[in-house]
Amino acid sequence: MPLSEHEKRLLAEMEEALAADDPRLISAFSGKTPSRTRVVVGFLLIVAGIFGLLTAMISQTPLIGVIGFAISLSGAVLAISNLGGLMNGLTNRVPKEKKGSKWSARFEERWDKRTFGE
């Protein structure tokens, strides 16, 4: 259920007040910003790890395989953690409200009447 304009305004005011009161808290919770270069580095680490696994299979050296797996796993974690942040950034840019069809608007009205008694 979306927030009303009044609730959005109150939330924005609370966020501004919190940021003014304790900027260290805001920076601690915000974490690192996602970047495209970290995603690319993550995918390159995945490829390097797979190459290490193949090298270990050819040379029959298990230690190289374990190292290759660890590199590939760390690359996957790096890429996925930053890819999610990038996708959130993209969805925030897309306008939320799209004009729905009359069919869906009619069902939404019926749902609102049934749920909220309007």
C-alpha cells in the first residue's frame, strides 16, 4: 500500500532531522555505494576462478582448484552484492505510476471499496 503525500512528507522530514542529528549513523547504515566497475571486476574474478578450476583439472593439482573456486566465489559475491544495488538505482529512476488499463483500474477500484470501505 503506497504512502500518502502527507506520510511521505513526514518521512522526508524525519530523515532530514536524523541526518542532521547524527550523520555518522546515516553513513554507517548507508554502506558502500554500488558501482558498475565492482560488478565488472566481480565477473572478471568469476572468469579467472573458472580458469583456475580448469587449470587444476588439467594439472591435477587440487590446491589450485580450491584457490580457483575461492576466487570465483568471491567474484560472485562481489558482483551480486553490487548488482542488486545497481538494479535498485535503476528501478528508482523509472516512474512508479504507469497508466493502467481500464480493466485493471476497475478491479483496483473494486478492491479499494472492498478493503477500505470507500
